Amino acid sequence: MIQDARLASVYEETRLIAVYEASRAKEHRAAGQLLRPRHSLPHSAYIKLVDDLRSIRKDCNDKMLAVRVHQNKMAVK
């Protein structure tokens, strides 16, 4: 029974980390678009990319926080 709970905990942590890594990859792509914009990129499109990156970073930070909370919960048990 205890081993089943531990296995479920490990599975949940692995799942949370995979979700975070996918979000982090999306953040890297968005940052790359800002670092190397097309020459003909209008200012409004550039500002939209900045806003998108801000949103993606917030989402990525939330996912990392979920991983940390889960790890802290498991450390207390």
C-alpha cells in the first residue's frame, strides 16, 4: 500500500516535470523569436510577441511552482 502511494507520487512528479519542460521549450521558442525577429516585423507584431512571451513565462513559472509544491509535500511525508 505504501509502495503504491510512493509510485503514484513519483508518477505525478514525473508528469509535472514533463509538463514544465514542454512549457519551458515553448518559452525558449518565444524568446528566440524576439532575439531574432524578421527584418520586416512591424512594431505591433513585436509588441504582441513580447506580450506572448510574458504570458508564456508566467505559465512556465506556475508549472515550476507546481513541481516545487509537490516535491515539498513529498518531503514532509
